[in-house]
Amino acid sequence: MKPVTVKRWTPLLLLIGALLLAVGCGGRRTVVVQGGANAEFLVVNQSQIPICYVNFSPTTDPMWGPDRLGPTEIIQPGQQRGWQLPADTYDFRLLDCNQRSLMERRGEPIGSSQRRTVTFRVPE
């Protein structure tokens, strides 16, 4: 079990965790829906490195937000994972299983009814 680093709690964290446990990842695309969601954030892992932590939050929030994968989910090479969320401008980061940064972006706009796809190939 990987350590949990949570910087911001949301009421939906428990719901997201329950959905992750119920759905699993098994090589298919998983999308978690948040209340008021009208945009999608999609992470595609085209590297040989598992992604163990995904953090994102609105740019106006000084914290990264919780690990959106939860304590056991990992985006394996060749897999993808998506989240439905409200349209906004987001900061995000992807971390390996040792919590080393693989990719980080700030100020990424995701408009209403849009999908923001992040394709991870190599650490930056």
C-alpha cells in the first residue's frame, strides 16, 4: 500500500475511492464523475513507468489536492484514466510510486464540454 499524501479534502473523496474500488482499471478506461462536472481530464500513460499518484486542483487553489488514484490504483503503461470535473483552469502533476515528479503543468484550461488529454511518455 502506498502512502497517502492529502493536501485538500473534498466531500467526494470517499465516493471517488468507492468508485475506484468498484470499477478497477484492468486495461480499460475509467472515468469518475464529480458533482457539477461538465469537462473531462484524461491521463494516458504511454511510458514504461507506472503512474502511482495524480494530483490536480483549480489553479486558484494553492494546494495540489488529494491523490486522485487513491491508495491502491495505478495507471500502468498502456492504460488511461479519466475524471469528469467542472470546467476551470487546473494545475496537475503525475508522480511515480516513489513520489518523484514525472510531469507537472500549471494553468491548464479545461472548458465546458471539453476534454483535456495529457499523454505521458517520458519524465520531464
